[in-house]
Amino acid sequence: MSKPKNCISVQDAKGLQSNWMSTRAVDIDKAMGHRDTCAVTFNIAELKKYLDYIVSQSKEQKIEDPGVRVYFAAYDNDKSDRATVFFCPTEGDDGDSDNNYNIDPFNMGNGGWPPNAY
């Protein structure tokens, strides 16, 4: 299998993460009063099932090129106040596509503790 066209180098990824940590995480941690999650890990098999589910459900809805949007989010319950992300299906594969609210979003990754920067 060939490498997908949108892969970036490890060096570029480290730079992007460093920018996040120095320009956003600092303020988030300060506001929270403790370190917050800076990465979320998902099981590949579960993520693949979810992507296959999006494709299947989208076809039933006559959506040919669905996309997936990643939303930053945060828990607010007895267990956690940490950051997370969730995946939301979209009706197209560009940044302006509408969310597809007929397919449930996907969450329940693992933030790990303490947070590990890339």
C-alpha cells in the first residue's frame, strides 16, 4: 500500500504540536488549574468500523462523498473535566460541508495520563 498524499513528516507534526502546546495548551492549563489532555488515542479497528458505518449510512442517504469532521470537546461530569475530541460525519468532504446529524458522532478515545506531547 502506498502512503496517502496528505501525510506530513514527523518533523512537521512535532512543529504543529509544539505550536499547540506553546500557544494554546499553556492558557488552557492555566484556566483549568491543571494539565489537560493534548492527544486522544482511538482503537484502529473501532475507528475503521465507524468509518465503514459512515460510508454505508451515507450511501443509504444518497451521499456519495461523505467526510468526517473532528471537533474539540470537553467532559463536564463527575469523572472528568478533561479535553477530548469526537468525530462527526459530514455530507461532503470539504470544510464547508454540513454536518450529517442523521449519523451519530464517535467518541470514547483514550486521553492517557499524564498527557504526552508528540
